[in-house]
Amino acid sequence: MHFTQSLKKNYQFGFVYNKGKSIANRYLVMYVIKNKKYTDSNRLGITVSKKVGKSVMRSHVTRLIKESYRLMEDELATGYDIVVIARVSANAASFHDIDKALHNLVKKHNLVKQKSE
């Protein structure tokens, strides 16, 4: 992920959960908040609960989300903190399903770059 840093600390996730706007679909929930400090890049956090499955399944879902995000990263506006939460139904989803779900959430949050940018 060339233009994106990771959210790692619990307080960073908590801030996005409490102050950010959330939109959900069948497989994913996405919280987004504008970041005033990092305007030239986004910060991404991915959460996959133990309800999704054991460690191998959680790792698999995390990799699917990361890859989908990486492929669309050039199209996204910068300066946001983004947290993606995998729902339980994501454990049976294919890459195509996760990719489609992530694209849907990005469009709903208006994170796609405008043509003039």
C-alpha cells in the first residue's frame, strides 16, 4: 500500500469509531473520518473479530480486504482515517464479493477522487 499508513493503536481505532461516520453492507462496515494531520495519505485499520473464524480464516479475510484496498488506492481521495470491520458473513465471501463490497462503501462515503484532483 503505497499511499496508506496503518492504524495500530487502540486509541486511534477508538477515535474513528466514536467520531467517524459509518456505513455498512452485507460483508463489511466502514468508518471514516477526515484526518487533519495526515493530509497527503490515508490511514487504514482492519478489524476481523473472532466471530468470523479461527486465525487462518481471519488472516484470509484481512488479506482479501488489504488487496482490494491496494488495488483501488490510486482512485481514493487522501487525508482520511478509515477503519474496515469484517462481518461474520465475510468468512464465506470470495475476493470478488469483498472487492465489490469495499468499492460500494468507498462510493457511499464519497472517497473517490474527483476528476480535477
